Amino acid sequence: MANLTLTIDDDILLRARRRALENGTSVNALVREYLESFAGAHDTGDAGRALVALAERASGSSGEHGRQWTRDDVHAR
């Protein structure tokens, strides 16, 4: 993992440290999470493939002909 040096106004860094502490995290973690999000570091393809695999293994079913909802069924009180 690489190190990054930033130049930030002292007052901004102090306020950021306070807010991070209030949220149980660090400025380092906040910057890392922001950059990961900004750079698109998370591959949603893996999550999508895992969801499809899970759905294919699921044994749930709506029956042979599927569910046949009526308007009354949906709006029953």
C-alpha cells in the first residue's frame, strides 16, 4: 500500500479529526474510503456474480404456474 502526503490547512485538519473521532474513525480511513469510491475501486461485477450464483442455488419456488395475484389480494386489508 502506498503512502500519500497532503497539504491541508491546519484548521480543516483539526475539524476533520474531531468529526472522524465523533464517528469512530480516522481522517486516514475517511480519505482512503473517499478515494476508493472516487476511483471506482470496488468491483461490483464480483458481487453481481455472487448474487446470481446464490439465486441459482436457491430452492424457493412460486409453484408450477407461478403466483397469480389479483388486485384484491394485493390490496387486502
